[in-house]
Amino acid sequence: MRAASVIQSFFLCIALFSCSSKLISTTETRISLGTYVQIIVVSPKNDVENVRTIIDSAYDKITELEKAFDFRAHDGALAAFNDSQSLSRQENELLFSILETSLTFAAMTDGHFDPTVLPLVELWGFWEGNPKLPRDEEINRSLTFVGFDKVRVSDNRIIKPRDVKFDLSGIAKGKIVDLTRDYFREAGYNNFLINAGGDIYVSGTTKEKEKWRIAIQDPIHENRYSGIVEKSNMAIVTSGDYEQFFVVDGVRYSHLFNPKTGYPFSDLHSVTIISDDTIVADGIATAIFSMGSEEGFSFLTRHNIEGFLIYSGKSGKIDSRSTSHFWD
């Protein structure tokens, strides 16, 4: 009887261990960063309550970061910088870092990504959900205040004219996703997905211990996909002209415009970038849209960045092009 009891207890322990160690996905979706933010964390079944607590805390941190990086948050750190003429690293290390990164992207892309576009953003009205077509003279006047070359970084201080104002929308979501990624890893979780309205980071594997499968939205047909990538420990960021736009006299105007001209004309409909960090993929995707398909693809190949472009070909038909290892 004692031997039987020991055997039964042994198998009971195995059963309990198997049950508690079974991997499950905990999924949460909330509105944040002006979009839907989805978080999926893979963990043992007996750790779900702790996972939910960590997810709640992550959303709280996302809200704090959004306020810090949003020019519309009047009591936020970026708004305060926009109203001033300088910021030191010591004053705000996090904001200084993302401002410095934004200027690096601007130089790298020859101004096709430019964080000083706020005067144009305000003029077009996309930021307040009421876009309008500006007059040429209004655009030309706004362009006099746009230009990353008007800003200097010296002795751990960023210096700008008071009329030059930053909009970090092109990389803020990416930075916030990366900081959220780091938060989960520091908390001991390595298998998760973060999706902030097309800014995606996938870490580790799914509950089936497979790479994450990410579908790329077809920019022309709402209910179709252009392809699926399988990735782990990578950022996948997609920007599209289907996200925000309006039409005047049959002409479509997107929220993604060229900082050099002040207008949103491009042959591109969708840009997907894969990178180690979401902030990099975010900034490069924004810049490629401004460049257009030819210059954009050349930029990707020169800098060994993996990307997938969907655009209107010379015949007017929709075409696509990907770098050599994008689908690997």
C-alpha cells in the first residue's frame, strides 16, 4: 500500500507539474498612442496573474511615455522643449536621447525623415482629425521653419530657434515599443508580441514554440494580406497611405508627406521595414515614404536594411518589391 501510494503521488506530481508548466498566451488590447495597442505574453499557466499585473503596468508606462513624447500634451516634456530653445541631457535623458536619435535619422536620410515638421503637421490638420488642403503660400511659409539643419547638438545640449518645433510621431511609437520590450524582458518574460498600430516587436516564440507569424496588410484591399513573415526577436513596422487620408477634386492626400516639399505625394502605398529595433524600423519607414519607391529601395540596399515596398508602377498598376532577405 505504501509503495502504491508513493507511485500514485509520483504520477500526481507529474500531472500537476505538467499542468502548471503548460504554456498559454495572455492577450490584452487597449486604445493607446492614438491606436490599438495589443500585447501578447507567453508564460506558464500558473503565472497568468503575475503576467496580467505586468501587462497592466506596461500600459501605464506606455501612457506616461506617450505624454512625454507627444507635442499635443501641453504639460509634457516635448511640448516644454518646443516652447524653449534648448535642452540638456541632464535635464531629461530620455527625451534628449530620442531627439538626438531623430536628428541622426534626419542626417542619415538627407532630411526625408525630419523631426522639425510640426509647422507642416499643424498646417495640414491631420493631428487634430480635421485635415484640410493648405494653399501653396501657406506651405511655403511653414517650410521656412522646417529643417533639421537649423538644430545643433553641442556639449550634451540640443539648441534650436524658438520657432523650430519637433514632432516625434515618426519614431515615438517605435521608441515606446522598444522600451516596453525592455520592460518585459527585465521582468523575466522573453516570449511576447507588442503591436502598436503597425509598429510590431516579436520576442522569442509563440506558445507552440514557433516563430511569430506577422501578416502584412494589403494597402489596396482592406481584407487581404500582401504576405506573411515569420520572425523572432525582430521589429516589423508597416506604414501605409491608407491609414489617414482625404480626397479633394479626385486627388488623394495622405498624412505621410515629404518634409522637403511640404506635400504628401509619393508613388508608395505601403512600406514595411524589418530591423533589430522598432525605433529604427519606424524612422526608416517614414523616410522611405518621402523618398518614393526608386530612391527608397536604393537607400535600403545601400544600408543593408530589409524592406518591402508596394507602389504604383509606371503603367499605373500596383507593383511590389522586396530586398533580398526580407522574406527569410
